[in-house]
Amino acid sequence: MTVFRKLISACAAATLVAACGLAQAQTELRISTAAPDNSPLSEAMRAVKARMEAKFPGAIKVSVHAASSLFRQGTEIPALQRGNLEMSTPVSFEIEAQLPEWGILGAAYLFRDIDHMFKTMRGEIGKEYFADIEKKMDLVILGTGYLGTRTLDVRTDKPVLKPADLAGMKLRMPPGPTYQMLGKALGATVVSMPITEVYLGLKTGAIDGQDNPTSMTRDWKFYEVTKQIPLTNHLIQPVFLAIAKPAWSKLTPAQQTELRAAVNEAMEKQITQTIADEKSAIELFKKEGLSITQPDLAAFRAIVHTEYEKGGLTAKWKPGLAARIAAVK
């Protein structure tokens, strides 16, 4: 082989190695969320995608999979831990399945208002919670958003003003012991069902009601197959953006910093939009002829906490945490 040919071969080999190196350098981040595609949460994830891909062209690829289109609700965390998924948007009841000592964060009537919830989650309690999640679950929490304030949505026109009015009703609740206990405490028969099946369940009578923020009830179009919205407002619910620890570790320090910044910026917009959406959803329900009722919240508060104690959940919770949360100002 001549010197010229050797040089050509060497250059070709170097080019191939470089090309392979570039291909391997691209990091793919898939985000799975149960939120519908038109929700502020899904919009926030797309904003994260746009910012990361613009900042690191060719090095970072982000894809957003809304409405449980990639992984069914409840299966995202195991998928993250098995290395089958990079990012998801868990809520407290999904984390509680592995960290029952933090189950109080999914308890009804825990937070006084949205501001109280964020001061708790962005303060020392939140730092302890996220550190435990990282240590024990191998997940890194990148930011906190606001899923909404959960309330009931009932397919019948029988007024729901107190817990006894839900007796005999089949109420879909998300999985997780605190949520299941909450449904029972509210007075209903609890049915566990993926959110993607709820519309048909309400339409056919397989369930009589479900609980979600009013904006989610609108976005999933559950209001089309229900008659009333009793504003129990039983849970002011944070939502988190989590990344699997191995996926996080693959990012460079600059990429990690940018990802946190992108998530925080997107979540601030998500929070503002969700609050506005909850109000506009109520107006839509009124126009559609749904009955918007004001139940006896004191009666609901009293019974749910009694049921938590009777069900043994409070014994699993971190001692003193309820008082610490109540003391947050």
C-alpha cells in the first residue's frame, strides 16, 4: 500500500470514529406524563424540550409523551428505576408507594392554600423529601409544579353535600394507600382505574365519579359525561419532574444546570396557567349546565383524618411532620 493510500485509509478511519463518537454523544431524554396533551404540564415539558435542544443542538434530544402514551400511569417510576425511561412527572401518591413515611404529603386537607404548599415543598421539608427520593429511589427531582386542587366530579344529579351522600357511589381514585383511604373516607366505594379509562367508565356507569383538579376534568373532557362538581377541594396537589439518577449522571455539569433552569422556568409558567385554567374550567362547567355545589368541608375534613388514623396510615408517617407542615408560614 502506498503512503498516499495509507493516509487516505487513516483519514477515513478517523472520520468514521469521529462520526461514531458524535452519534454516541447524543443523549436522549424521554419524558412520560399522564397529563393530557393540551394541559399546561405537557406544554411545560415541551418548553423544556425546546430550550434543551436549542442550547445543546445534536447533543441532547428530548421527546414528550403525554396522556400516558408511552407508559401507563403508575408504571413510570418502575420504568425510571429499571432504566427503561429517563424522565416523568410523578405526584406524591406514586412516591408514597416506596416511601410510606412521606405519605402525609398525599393526605387530604393538608395544605391551607397553594402558597402554603409551595412554601412547604420549596423549603426545608421539601429538601428533606427530595433528598430521601434521591437516596432511596434513585430519582432526582428537578422542579415542582402545581397539578391543581382535586375535587369531585359526579355523573348523577343527586346532591353531594356531605360524606354520607357518597354512600354506595363508585368513585375512581388513583392508586396508592393514602388515595384509596381518602376515597373510602369520603364515603364512597373505591375503584382503581387508569385515567385513560375514566371517561368510558363515567359514560357507562362503571364508576359514578372521579376526583381531579377542575382543569384536568375539563382537559380530559370528563365534564361531558357528568352532571355535577361538588367542590370538596380536598387536595392541593404538587407535581414533580423527576429524572432517573443514571440519566442525570450522564449529563455534563453544564447540561444539568441548564436542565434545572429550563424546568424551573417552565414550571413557573405551568403554575400560572393551571391556576387560570381551574377558574375558567368552572365557568365552562356552568355554561354546560353542570351543577357546581359547595359541600360541608368541615364534615369532609373531620372524617378523612379519622379514617387515616383508623386505617393505620398515620402510624407510618414521619413523627412530627404534620405539625412541621402546619407551622410553615
